[in-house]
Amino acid sequence: MNEIGNTLLNSLTNSTFDIGNMSKALAEAEVAGPRAIIERNQDKASTEVDAFAYLELNLNAFKSYVTDLSNPETFLSKSASSSNESVVSVTANNSVSEGSYQIESKQMALFHTQVANKSFASPYETLSTGTLDITVGGQVQSITVDASNNTVEGLQKYINNGDYGVNASVINNGGSYQLMFTSKQQGSAGEVSISGLTEFDTEGLTTTAEAQDAVMVINGLSVSNSSNTFDDVIEGLSFKLNSVSIGQTNTVSISNDTEAAVESIKSFVDVYNQLDTILDEISSYDTSDLTDEQLDSEEYQYYGDLAGNSSLKQVRSSITEALSGAIDEISGNYNSLISIGIKRTLDGELELDESVLNDIAVNNFEALSGLFAKGGSSDDGQINFLSSTENTITGGYQLDITQLAERASVTGNLATVSSDERVSGDRVTDPTAVLSVESGASLDVTIGGVNQSIDLSALANTYSSKDEVALAIQGALDTAFGGSVATFNYDVSQSRFELSANAGQGAVVINSATGLSNQGFDIGKTYSGEGLITLGASSFDIKVDDAEVTSINLAGDRYTLSELARVMTESINNNTTVKESGNSVTVSENAGALTMASNRFGGFSKVELTNISASLADSGFSADISDAGQSVDGTITTASGTLNVGAYADSLDGRIINISDFAIINGEAAEVRGLKFEVLGGQYDGGGALITDRGELNFAKGFGSRLEDAITGFFDEDTGIIARRVDSLSEKLEIYKEKATDLDARYEKLELKYQMQFSMLQALLSSSEATRNQLAAQFSNNNN
């Protein structure tokens, strides 16, 4: 006001006004009070919004550590190692248990390769016409060779452009050309046979790489696989053979990755204490301990900005509550933070006793998972908790299972097995030793009731191939039995030597063998025969699960029932249509009949056999046959009521129940929404009825999960403490902005009003001044 007064006095003295400044000064004076209030409120609200943004940034940083702890995978991670990676390597997923395995790598899997002995002067030479039969793993496919493809190169390209189970190559061997055929399928099931054209039938083919499975010995048990990677031997483990090392044992070890889990818990404690310090600072009233330089620094930018803020108090309370007390759903000694060495100090920080934590990590690692992560448990050993979602509520839920999951399965009639038998030796895996027949070898054999003790000492030698070994023993058999009574050969597909009675010769038993251990016949062991089924070339159509119907062709041969089961399994599972759909079957022999079962459980499991050729009748399959599986069914009971679980059975595995996040019980959201578990089996009472009561399936949230939920909840749009407060402040800032805009408009109107008033006053003063000057001049003239 002093400024206005001085301006007015100067204007009166000079008989003129500074209209602009006078108008602004008066208008500013009139709105100064309301503007100060608005700006003060704006500053306060903006400061609070910025402080909450700073808090949100730190809470989310803290949440990233909490999320690790709330994830069960953090505590399931496994460490896998091998004593010699160059021989065998291993990877483990989180489902595998701790343990160690002794591995011997005995044989690597190979692709069967055959090279035609016939050489050609150029890749454009003509081949004879006819039908070329390509047999891979018992599946026969025929190619018509005519003028369109009957050159060396033409046939090679025709084969590679189709799906005949082999890759064909033209090999330039010093200016002459040969055809090479390599199975697309690795392992013994990929055995290739080529026939039908004169060039191949007359001059034959040479096997340059045998079809063989990979073989390893694990803790004394010999196992084989079509590839060098064994994924299905032990669930959760994948072994990869990298080289052969016969006689050398390598140790594979699986252990819990306790170090990573312990480090996550230690980091959680450190970051929690950092967050606690930040909460102290932004809620502090006292700045006396800080210098002016500190208060002006970026580090203390938000110091005291939320002092006394009720929303911040609720945030602190929620975090403290999430870490307090014990978790009721966890039984046993480890259900609170103090039980693993974490306690709260008087200052509100967390203090960790690392020795206690490390001891529990070594001796009771599973306890850490339950204490921090979300997870479930069941007293029933055949029911496993799998996962949950944010919608799953903690608690114990009664589970009643009224139906177990089943696979689709069809069983044929009793197979027609002849009295002729086949004896099989053990699988041979040493590619060098198998070629050596030991000195003093002998064989005691009974064929068709006739017994012969055969001295094989004259055969002691090292042969160039397994077929040569078989041919030498065959000669000794023919001599002993006086004719072609039995056939001794090496079965590439099963990596073993076999002795088969020829038609009408009857049962076969190897009573004892000496010096033939390299060939799979151990001393002191009796090898009994299995009856043979003689099948012509056969075929059938099959539908497996959700795959399209496809045709399967089997080569005509003499099979034991177990061999036929293996051939059928491999033929179906290696069929392109079945394989690409991700489906598979297992064919097994039991009590003289073959059973074919889908490897999928549940209502989508299906096996359907049609168009079975008459030549397959002796196998027991002659008429169309089909079956469908079924999924697990039952109920789960919560405080709200009962929910049927069969509707939530997984389509790929009917043993798994995956309850929807939208599941409702009696019109309300079900407490078990998002719960996922599996039912692997059940028990029956004395009357054969399924026992339906499976006890409680418990779901608990550990401290990490609780904190994660709490922090997430702070920012929920509808209920979050911070989200609602920031929304309220944002609304206030909009109101203050509108008021400031209204005040600016009022100021402009006031300024215009004062400009008009001062303009009128200025005109009046100017008129008075003109009159004064006129009168002064007139009086001056009169004086003269």
C-alpha cells in the first residue's frame, strides 16, 4: 500500500498518473491474500504427491526383492554337476530331488547309414525301373521308379523331396558315384533296409554306420535311448552322453541351490532396512540434525515431506503387520521370521543371525520356501500342489475325489503264438569287445527237445563285424544239429544276438554259455525262449488323442510278442502325424495279449484302431477297437460351499486340476480361484470302492508373498492407500488450478476496472490543469 501511496502522491504532484502501474498494484493487492492461500495449498499438495511418487519408487524397488522370495521357484532351484563333462553332462529342473548318480557311458546313439555297392560313372546314369521299398524301423514305404526319376541324381532328389524316413546323398568317390542312405531317425529304431531295384538287390549295400541306441549304466542299471540325451530316465533330469567311456564311472550330483536362496533372504533384510530408513526420513518432523547443505541436497529432497501423514502411517503399519507373528497354515517349528534367525530391533529394523539361517538352509531347506513363498501341501502322498494365482485365498480345503484320471487303452485278443521260440541274449554295448569270441567258448543248447553241448573254442578270434560273429556261431550250430534247425543272428534294432528256431523246430533254451559274455550270454545264466508270431506285411489306421487318423505299416517278419509290442510302439510314435501332434502311445504285452495305451491322461485321451489288415490277426488285433480316457473328478469344499473340480481338469493331462480365476461358489468368488494341483492316484476299500476322502489341501502365503500382496495393494486403484491418497491430492491440485485460473480472471477484471477509473481521473486532472493554465495566462495578461 505504501507503493500505491507514493505513486499517487507523485502523480498528484506531477498532475499525471502512471495508470498501468497504479492499476496493477491495486489489482494485485486485492487478490494477494487469496492467491497466497491457493499457492500454499498447491505447494503442500505437490510436495505430498512428489513424496508419494518417491515412496512408490522405493516400494517397487523393495518389491522386486520380495517377489523373488514369494516365488517358490527361488527355493526349488537345483544345482547339477558332473565329475567329467566331456563324458556326461546333466541339467536339472526344479522338480528333481537331491541325490547323486554313478554314470557309465557305454554307447553313443548313431544314425543308420547304408551305401549302395553299385558305382556309377556319373550322377546322371540311368537306374532300372520298378518299385523301391524303403523300410525304416519296421515302417515300409514304396517309391515307383520310372522314367521321371530313374537316374542316380533323380532318385536322390525324389527321396529327399518326400518323407520316406531317409536322407539320400550322391557320393563322389574318386570319380565314381554311389548312393548313400541315412536314416532320419537316430538310434536302433531307425534301422534302414533298401530293396526292390536290381542295382541294390544284386550288388547289395554296405552298412557304414550301424543303427544303435545310446546306452548308459546308471547306478548299476543299464538303460538305452534312441538319442544321446536321456530326458525320461529320471523325472526332472536330463543326461547327455558326450563320449563313450567304458569301465569309467562318472558322478552326477544334484543339490539344492541353497546359496542363491540365502543370498535372496540376506538382500531382503538389507533392502527392508533401507526402506525403513527412507520411511523414517520422509515422516520425520525434526531436521535439527541436518545442515542447510544437506537439506538443500537431492538426497534429503523429501525429508519430512510426509510428517504426520495418516496414509504413510497406514503403509508402515501394513508392512509391519505382513512380517509379524506366525503363519497359521504352516505346521512345525519354522513358521515365523524369528525361527530362522530374523528379528525386529527396537528401532524397527530387521536383524539377521546368519548362522541360524545357514544351518536351516543346509538341514531343512524346504522350511525356507514355506516361510517366504506361496505354496500348498497335502498329507496325501498322491496329491501335489502345483501353483496358485493372486486370487487364491489361504486356508485348508477339504478334497473329495470321486473319479481318478485314466488313459485310453485298448487290449487285443490273445495272440496266436507258435511253438517255435526265440532266445535273446543281453544287450551288448561294447562295440569292440563284442567282436571277440573268447578262447574256450561253449554253448549248451536245447532245440525242439534235442540237447547239444557245442564246443566253440575253434571260433576264438576277433571278427570284423557282428554279422561275422553270428555267421561263425551259426556254422557251429548247423554242424551240431545236423542241419538248418535254428538261426543265430545279430538284431541291430535291439543290439543283441538272437537264436531262433526255424519253422516247426519248437522250443529253444540256452542252458548255459561260456566265453560268450562279450556277445551278451553270461556264465551261469539260463536263457529261455519266447514263442514267435509270424506276420506278413501288415497295416492299420490309428487315431491317437487329438491327432488326425494316420496309417501305420509293419514289415512282415517273425516276432516275439514283446518284440512286436516294441516295433508297434516305435512305428506309431515315429509316425509324422502322431509325432507332430505331440502325442504318443505305449504298447505292452501282458498274459499273452497286447495292450495299446495313450500316454495322455484325461478326457482328451483316445486310441482308435481301424482298417486292420487280416495279416495282423495273429497279434490279437483284428476288429476295429477304440477307447477314451477320463479326467479326475470330485469336489473341493471351502467356507463358502462346495465346488466341482472335474470341470477344471487340464486338457493335456487329466490328472491336473486348474481352477479358473473366475470360479464361483454360491454366487461369490471362490476362495480356491487359481489353485492348481494334481491327483496321481488313489486307494480302494476292501469292497473295491474308491476312497473319496483325501483330506485337506492347504494353501499358505509366506512372508514374502504377504509383503508382495501388501505392496501391490497400496497401489490398487479402488482400495490402495497410496493410490487413493494420490488421486485425492491430484483432484485437489485440479481444484486449486481452477481457483488460480478464476483468480487470474478476477485480477484481469480488476486491473481493467482500475485502468478505466484512473483514465477518467487523469482526464479530469488534465482538464483542471488546462483550466489552471488558462486562468494563469489570463491573470498574467491582466497584470500587464
